[in-house]
Amino acid sequence: MRYSPLTTVPMAKRKLTRRQEWRAEKIQAERLARSQKKNARLADELQGSELGPEQPGRVITRYGAQVDLEDSQQKLHRCLLRRNLPPLVCGDRVVWQAGPNNTGVVVAMEPRHSLLERPDADNQLKPVAANINQILVVAAPEPALDVDLINRYFVAAEMTGIPPVLIINKIDLLSDAAFVKLKKRFQAYEDIGYSVIYATTKRTHGLDNLLVYLRDKTSIFVGQSGVGKSSLIQVLLPEEELRVNTLSESSGEGRHTTTTTRLYHFSHGGELIDSPGVRAFRLGHASTAQITEGFREFHPYLGQCRFSNCRHDVEPDCALQAAISAGTISRDRFASYQRIINKVDF
């Protein structure tokens, strides 16, 4: 089963001096050498040792050619991968054999029921996380609330078949009047069947509604940097040591705090996968038709226009435009849809 790509928008590249290029290459070479040395040391430990019986495990995070996985007792083991395995990601369920000193070898991957992917620099799809039940799209009044970005996440979620849930975080920053206005704005999402949760880590019981959605599910947080994903996790998982950065005072944009996708357990049941934050989000290989279908409220009207190649703009007898006039499609959501498809680079 093929899923939609998720990808960040690349930052504008600045030209490096020859010395900067040399230094970057040197750092990469040193990192590669360290990784290879760690792999060789682990392979030496496993070579000649008697491996235990095959048993199930769960990938918690991946480091190059190694993974950290949990056994049935949630004990961590650093494991090498058999060469015939597909690329493993956080959330994968696997079969592995234990070695000495909490090491082991992953020998097989169990079938995935869902997969989140994104294209790499060469536009090759790269898996991000597996076996997810829901995508938690986190937004906040600061940095500026970006409805188009939210809708891009929702389109991608629709394409994967993984249900999205919208979390508006940091509501403590809003006045009562501003909060009422915000809830009215996002009522359109609830009207078409999406769940919208308003949250804050600054008030007692500010995360109660979120906790209900997290229980007994594997969730992944996505959203631009600075919306408070790591702060949410720090409150939800106080035993975990997470770095939380404040917004950059100079730009108002968020700084990245998570560098590796990792799975965490909740004491009340459920799991959370935290992935690196992104400031922007595009739909790499999605066609206009796929993006259109990613707006679920359009579905009853698709194929009902007079013209089969209707762009849903100024064409006569457009079913979507008629639905907007009738109030069954949100004007704000449709305007966002137009902005998204009119981008040259999705």
C-alpha cells in the first residue's frame, strides 16, 4: 500500500566557501567513522556469541544501522539489522534475537498497518514512522497560526488513511474574546468530522481533553517548530528528559528541539511518537486531484460540475462553488485549498 509523501520545504541555500565545504565534509566523515566504529564494536560483541530465541520487539528509535528496541518487558536493547530487512523506523514491530549486554539482532519485520513517508532530497520516499493510529497536528497562536499549513497536514493525513486530530496549543496566550473567535473559526473542522482540541500546559486540567485522545493509541505529533510539541510531551511524560527551547526572540520562529524520531509510553496507556518539527510543509508528489480529494468536505460534489476538467474557480455550474454559496463548504477552507493548489511547488 502506497502512502502520501510528507516533506519539509527546503531552506534557501547559501553558497559555502571552500573552507566551509571542507569543514562540512570533514564533520560528516568523522560522524560516519564513529558510526562505523560503533557498528563494528557491536558486531564484535555479537559475533561468536550465542543468540537467544526469536522474540517480538518494538523499534523505539533508529541510529543509522542500529535500532533501539523494547522487548515485551519494555527493556531497551541496542540491535543490529539483518541486511535483507527493509528500512526500519520508529514504531515498527519486529522479530529479534538477544545477544550479550542488552544487544541483539533484528531478523524480521512484522507487517505494518500504517506508514508515514516523505521524500528525501532525491525525491525517494523515506519512511518516518509506522503503526500509527492518529496524527496529532499541533498549532498555536505563536508562532503565527498558519491555516494553510494545518490543511496541508490534514490533506497528507487523508492520503495516508491515518485520522488527524487538530490540537490548538498555548490557548493561555489568548484573551477570552480571542479564544471565542478562534473556536468559531475552527468549528468548520468539527462540522466535517474532525476533532479539535484546545490545550495549554499553563493551566490546571489544560490537557485533560488531550489525554482522552491519547489513551490506548499510538499517536504522532506533527507541526511547525515553536508550537509547543516538546513542552506538551514534557508535561505528559514528566519522567522523560526532553529539551525545550523557547521561541527565537529575533525571528519569532521556533527552534528545533527534537532531532530524532522516538517513541514514548504513557503511564495511563497509549504511545506517542515525537518527530522533528518543521517550519513549513508541502505535498511533494501529490497531484491537484489528490489534494482536492484530501479536502473531505468536497467529496459529495466531486464529479458533479458541468465540466469534467473544472478548476472550481470561475467555471459555470461548478458544484463546489454552489456548495460554498449554500454554506455547506467553508469559504475559509476553500480559500486555503486554492492557495495550496496555486503554489508552483507543492
